[in-house]
Amino acid sequence: AAKHKGRGSFRFFTGELLTAAEDRRQLEEALHDAVTRGEFELHYQPLVGAQSDTVIGAEALIRWNHPEKGMISPAQFIPIAEESALIRHIGDWVLRTACHEAARWPGNLKVAVNISPTHFCDAAFPATVANALASSGLAPERLELEITESVFLADGSDTASRFRALKTLGVRLALDDFGTGYSSLAYLRTAPFDKIKIDQSFVRGVSDPGSRNGAIIAAIVGLAAALGMDTTAEGIETHDQLELMRAIGVGQIQGYIYSRPMNAAAFLEGAGHSEWGITPEGPARQRNE
Ligand code: C2E
Ligand code: MG
Ligand code: MG
Ligand code: MG
């Protein structure tokens, strides 16, 4: 019986592995075709001035409208794309699309674009950025590239010259998910970031009694201010969290309390009002009349 069971579970195990590999291959294939099939779209989540309640810009967040599976979140497919050359293909599309859509937004609204480490370290990356700016007509200072500290760990990349090339173009650089990973202060000493985005994990439970998160956020905000960098707190969902972020002096707020990510048309509609005020209860618009 034991032998039988063993053989049975072996067969089951192999079958499961094969299925996983097959699923994966199919997913990679579907991902590859998704750009040409027009299955990706960018949603935009407002970045809001913490003191002013006005929209400063938005972060572009990719969504995959899969013909059978529906909307798939980037947390599911970006890691797979990152393991292959697909991320450059997808990343190029994201940059081009975000620049073209943001070029239609009024005023100085900024667009923040997430850049994968592999894409960032690609030799052609600065040229890709320059092309996206030139063909869309978007002013460089309205484009903010969000990178995580993993770019410093990526192999064979000359990050210092990469940063210089991008600063020469005039784009803004944001350090995303700060506080997770190694969070080495050495990166802040040398890399020309314009902004630090405080990771959502510090916001979770920030208003719980005895939480140390508030002290850590305050220290990050102090550090950023001393280095002349802006700050954004991500993942703000409650009024308590918002009040704390304001008291600490965080520059910008991003989170469901103001708005979930919305499609390009909805964002453009909101942005059409010259002064886009937004309330913590949701994306209600107030005109300055
Ligand atoms: P991220 O860059 O840190 O983006 C913030 C994530 O937090 C987004 O998830 C956003 O929808 C979510 N979020 C914002 N406010 C709240 C809130 O109040 N509560 C909660 N629970 N979540 C909130 P999303 O869109 O699922 O994206 C996940 C990650 O996928 C992003 O994290 C980013 O690392 C990656 N990603 C998204 N779009 C792109 C892209 O175009 N290119 C690349 N390379 N990565 C992308
Ligand atoms: Mg981001
Ligand atoms: Mg983040
Ligand atoms: Mg994140």
C-alpha cells in the first residue's frame, strides 16, 4: 500500500509541475502578445498635496485586461515579465503610453511611472525615455520615474552614469517602497532622487497604540527634508492615518482615502477642472469659483 501510495503521489507531483510549467509558458506567450493585442491599460491614482488637498499628479499603474481571465493585477504578471526580456517590451509601452496620456492633462500635473530594475539598467533606457518625451511633447519635469533600491543590486549596471543621463534629460526620480529591502542610506548620499515614497507597510498600523511606525516615518521625512527631497506616503486609507501623515509633515498622500486608481478617461475628466481639489471622502471635485 505504501509503495502504491508513493507511486501515486509521485505521479501527482510530476503532473502538478508539468501543469505549472505549461501554465507559465502560456502566460509568457500571452504576455508577449498582450502589447500588440492592446490588452494593457494604465490606470492612474492621484498624488495629493497633504496640506492643500489638490491633485499634483498621478501614478500610472498597469492593468492587464486578459480576454478570458479579466483584469489581472501587476503583482501577478510583472514578476514573470521581469524574469524575461518581456519587461523591456512592456516597460517601453508603459513609458510611451503614460507620456502620451499625461501630455493631454492640463497644467503641470505630473505622471509617475514605475520602472523595473532590468529595464532601468538596459543600455537603451535613457534613449527610450528621451523618445517617449519627444514623441509625446511632455515636459521632462512632468515625468517622474519610480525605481526601487533593487536597481543598485542589479548586475553590471553603471547606476551613477545612468542617473546622470536621466537628470540631464530633466526628469524627476523617485525612490519607491522606501523602508523595505536594505534601505541603505548610502543610496541617498549619492543618487539624485527628487522624492522618497514611504512604503505602505509603515502606514499599516501607524495609529495603533505603541506602534513605532510613526517615529520611523517622521525620521524618513526629516531625512528627506534635509536632503531637499519630497516625500509621498502610500496606502493611506483612514482619516487617522491621514491626520498623522499631515502632522508628521509628509508632502504628498496617495491612497484609497482620496481615490483608487482610475482609468485614463476618468482621470482626464477630473483633471479637466483647473484647480482639482479632492476630498478625503473620495474623488469629489471642487471648482474654485
Ligand atoms: P507600487 O509602485 O508601490 O504601487 C502602489 C500600489 O499600492 C498599487 O498597487 C496601488 O493600487 C496600491 N495602493 C494605492 N493606495 C492604496 C491603499 O490605500 N491601500 C491599498 N491596500 N493599496 C493601495 P498595484 O496597482 O496592484 O501595483 C502593485 C505593484 O506593481 C506596484 O507597486 C509596482 O511595483 C508594480 N507595477 C504597477 N504598474 C507597473 C508598471 O507599469 N511597471 C512596472 N514595472 N511595475 C508596475
Ligand atoms: Mg510605484
Ligand atoms: Mg510603492
Ligand atoms: Mg509597492
